[in-house]
Amino acid sequence: MAQDMLDSSPLISTGLARKAMLAAGVLAALTVGVSYAGKWYGKRIAVGEYSASTAPLDITIGPDRLHIPENAIRFPEQRVSGKQEQINLALQWPEMTGYDQASAQRFFDISNTGSLIFIQMSQSIMTRDMSGRVGPIYERLFDGPAQPGPAGLAIHRFRQGSGYGDEVLLTDPNGGAEPYAVRCVLPATPAQSTGADCQRDILAGSDLSVQYRFPAALLKDWKALDDAIRAYSAARLGN
């Protein structure tokens, strides 16, 4: 799943509805669906590419410097110190730890959804995270009013032709001006979960976008999961 793309100018630079709609169209057109990305991650998860080393790596993404243990980094080519455009992590939930021999089955069994989360850290290309894009972008693409969803969240369905296919947007109706927001392809049964059914991104550091993916089964823990991602990102930022 590619990260949402948008023009590098501010989301509402002129305040015109037409411009916001155009931005929405670009955002949708350049988005790779959650379903496709989940299947891609499911295939790659079965490949033995993990490292059990906990040696810290000093990685720079844009203006942000990160200290990441080697066993948290998903792909071998990214396990090097220095400047990188992005890094991909695979962490155990709820421990928020990387790969180790004792838990190898959790990483290699693609049917074992619910125990891993995937994180991509890259330099931000937008001025707002997913929560901040609800009003100026996503609301303009909704098909009708919200409906009750899992774990107290509200489900917003996208209009046909919006570019989001079977995806829905889930928000916290009690979240204020910028509520929690996550895009998902909700599986009909647990067996149909890809292990990366849902996608959310937040901002961290000076200019870091932290996008994370997780199975729909973890929506019940959405608040704890979001808090854990924020804490993990903050703990690994440093000079």
C-alpha cells in the first residue's frame, strides 16, 4: 500500500471547495487500496527476511534522526545506518518489539493475524495526517451519513467512483475537530483478514509521517494501538 499522495502545497491554501475537491480526486487516484496492500504484506510476511539482532541503527529520514533496533526493521536492505527515504517495521502486538527466535511463528504464519502491526516511516509530503484530512478531503467523498461501527467508531462509506473501492473510513465520533480516523477494508470473516486490513497515518518529529497497518481484529484496541504507535515513534526520535 503506497502512502497517500497529495500536492505539496497546504491542503486548504485558498479555501475554495473546487480546489479541495480536486485535491480529493488526486488523493484517491494515487492511493493504492488497503486491500491490495494487505495482500502484498501477507505475501511478504511469509518470506524469511527477519533479523534477531537488537543492535541499534542510526537512521536519518529528512530532518529527523531515528534510533531503531535492527530486529524491528522489516526488509534487509533497510537495515543500515545513514540516510534513507523510508523504513518499514514489523512489530509484535501488544509488546511493540521486533523479531526474535522465540516468537518466530508470529512472523511466518500468515494466518496468525492480530499479533503483528506494520509501520512505515517516511518524510511527510502533506501538512495534515489522516485525522486532519477528514474535513477537507474525505468528507466530500462520503456516501450518506455515518453508521455505527465497531468499538464505538463510526463508519463512513465512500461514494462509488471515489477511488476507494471497498474501503471505509472509521472515525471517533467523540474526537472533536480532528477525530481519530482510519481507513479499512473490513473482512466478512476473520479468515478473510489480510493481516493489514486497516491503515492510519500520524505526524511525528519535525517532518516524519508514520503510517501503520493492522488487522481489523485490532480495531477493538484502536485507542491503545494509536497511543502505542505515538509513544514508540517519540521514543526513537533523537539527536
